[in-house]
Amino acid sequence: MWIITLYLVCFFSQTQAGDFCEDVFSECQLGDVPWTRCYEDRIASCRPRLRFSPGFIHRKVNSSQEAEVSPTPQHRVHIPSSALQRSRGAASEEEVLLVATVINSTFFKLSPPLGKGKGRALIPDQDRPRHRQGSVMGEFVLAVRAGNSPVRNLSQPIKLTFKHSIQVEDATCVFWQESEQEDGTGRWATDGCDTSDNGAEFICSCNHLSFFAVLVNPVLSVDKRNAVNLSYITYIGSALSVFFSALSLIIYICLQRRRPEKAIGVHMQLTGALLCLHLSFLLCCFWVWQVNENEEGWVCRGLGLLLHWSLLAAFSWTALEGFHLYLLLVRVFNIYVRRYLLKLSLVGWGLPTLTAVVCGISGVYGKHSLGQRDNSTAQICWMSSNFPHRLLVSYITTVAFPCLVVLCNSCMLGLVVFKLWRLRAGSGGSESTSSWKKMNKEKGTQLWKDCATVLGLSCVLGLSWGFASTTYISLPGIYVFTILNSLQGVFMFLWSVALTCKSRSDNNSSVRDPSSQKMMTTSFNN
């Protein structure tokens, strides 16, 4: 994912301010005039600090020929020669300056909606600009400027290409139109732009140059009613998870004292990580909602760091659960590791701590805005929406890493199912007719136990996170994902109760199925 924006400023410049193009964006934001107008005025007179700047095109092109540039692999601009000649104005030079770059959409502040009767009756319907609402695809805006003269009402349109890989609805090419109040706000308008989609790219044909973007409504964008329902489910589920995770920790501590085993120690660490995750989530929501909704202070940044650290710790210990299961089922012999739990703890707690500290020093954390279909927003202390590399950090730590963990643990669960199947197939033999009904009943009971074992292991291995893929398919998938993952603490409590009951059963009853008992002991309690 390309996170390339014009506001990447070199902090070690020793030249006069305003000489380099890399400084234009940050300096225009500090001025009194709208930064978009300042940018368009100054970007033509600056010079790039580097000859080749990623995501930034600043070059001379021949106005008698058409030009095509690609500031990023996802964006391409094709300008006909007629537009370049018009951008020359009265200049005699054949070459004109062409500037194309991408800017994060969070810097474009929308004007508040007009109330009924406020300025609407003064503008005829046919003269009002066609404003659009929606989210900017990829959170990137393509800025294009050529020559020194305004380029409008072209007979041959300029074509801008936006690559996409997601299913969306109501995709519309728009440009940025400043508000008349000159307060730096504006609206997305569609005048002079047509939209076409070939399946992999949105092609915008516009008769002018400006700041362009594609507004989309994701197919599964959540409306306000469903957002409220999902919020209540998340809050209640997280509160239950906090309570039952604390109970699970008490149970695991008692089990560990009675029967010190490595698997119980790993379960205990995972439960502690889940307790921190759900508790930090509730604290982040409470701080934004009740205590400090408008300001972004050090407390919100600290809570964002705590939430991110807890999430990484939960995934790390989930991965270590799968690793421990791998040692028990695949490398059954010679798996003794000196100070095993200590080494796992260095990975399970050390890696999230290192990642969170680096992100905190880089200024990643702060207020994060969540958009909804009705154009309203909800906020949470998480990764700041204004941080330029937020998407990159988010995809690596909260998408790529969890996907890798779920994939590996899914393989481990498949291995468990295969081992159980082989044990059941191997334990079957020739039974007499008189005992056939009794054995058939026992096999049915054992099948239910095996299903419960696999279901419990699925929760311990964090496979419920795999339902995140269903959130892109259907609205019920979002509800299933929300319910399962908000109740992780409850599932861990049920697993701890199952281990307690099994421990008592092992101590107070004889073993009826040696192969099954060996499988359960090897898998979960060694």
C-alpha cells in the first residue's frame, strides 16, 4: 500500500524556506489563506529537493504533445496537448511545467452543511454545484497542475486513472471546491467530471485541472442504526470478557499450583493479554465518549498505545499457542526447552512492547475517526487519522500479522483434526453383535467430545479473527465477527472450566479410552 503524500517534509534543510517543493505543503497550512490556493500558487515556482521524489511529479513537458505521468502505481494522469497549450497562456516557450502528486484526504476539511433556507434560495437550482458525499477511495487525492494559466472548459478532457481492488458502489469522480467563507473548508463537486469503471480502474474524464478524488460508498458501509447496535454489542461483550478473563486467570493460577504444566502457563499468558485488550478498549471508548471528546492530549495517545500494545500481545500469544501445539503434536519427542515459558514471554510480551514504543516515538497514536454511511463520524483513541503513515502501520500490525497468525493456527487445527481422525479410525475394530449398539453410542458421545475439543481449540488459537473476511461480504458477517471477538474472554473462561473438569475426571475416574486420553493429555496439558 502506497502511503506517499506531499507533506513529507525534510527537517534538515539549511536553505531558505519556500525554495523547495517539499516545504510548500507544510508552509501553506500555516498561512492565512486556504492552503489549497496557496499550494496552487507556490507549487509552480518551487524546485524539488531531490531529482526523483516518490509520489511527486515535477517536470517540464512539451505542450505540442500529449503527456502522461504516474505519481504512484495506483494513479495515472493523461493530459492532451490542447490542455497543455492552453496552460501556456501568453508564454512563448513550448515547454510547460507539469505537477502531479497525491495528498492525504484528511487535510481536506468539509464545510458544515447548510441549514434550510441558509443561502439556498439565493442560488438558482441550475447554478448550484453538484456536491457529493462519501468516503475518498484509498484516502488519497490526486492534485494536478500545468503551466501558469487556469485550465477550464476543455473540449478534450483530461483523464485520471485510479486503480482499485475493492467492491464499491456509487463511485463518482469529484474535484475539490473551496467554500466562499475562505476558512479552508470546501466540498466535493462533480461538475465537469464523468466517471467510468473497467473493473480494475476508475477513469475520470474532467474538463479542468484541480484536486481530484473518487468518492465511494463501500458495499457494506454501516449505517447509523447498525453502528449503534454493533457498538452496544461490542461494549457489553468486552465488559463480559473483562469479567470472565479475570475469573479465568484465577482458575489458571489454581490449576498451575496444583499441576504445574507449560500449556496452562501459555493459556494464562493469553488470558492476561485478552484481559488487557478488552479493558484498554473500554478505557479508550470511555475517554473519548465521556471525558475528553474534542481535544487530543497525551492521555488519548497513551490509551491508543495501550490498545495497540494489547492487540499485538493477544495476537503474539495466540501465535505462541499454535507454536506450543506444534511442538506437542509434531515434535512429540525431544521437545524439552530450558526456561521455556521465559523465552515465550520474551517473544509474547517483548515484541508488542518494542513495536508499540517505536510507534509511540514516531507519533502514531491519537484520535482516530471512523466514518459511517450517513457521513457522521465516531472517534476512538487509536492510531491518529492525521499520521501520514497510519495506513502502512495499520496494515502491517493489524492486518498482515493477524492474517499470518490465523493462517498458521488454522493449519495447526487441521493437524489436530487429522490426528483425532486417525486415532478414532485406529481404535475401531471388530466388535460382536451384542456390543454393537453400546459401542455405537460411545462413538457418538466421543464424536461430540471431539467436536467440543476442536471448537474450544478454535477459540484458543484465535481463529475467530478469521471471520474478519466476512465483514466484506455481508452485514451478518460483521455481526458474527463482532459477537465472537467481543466474547473472547467468555470463551477462554469456558475453556478453563473444561480443563478444570478434565483434571478432576483424570484424578477421580479410570481411563476408558487410552488412545483418546493420550491425545487429550498430549495436546492440552503437557
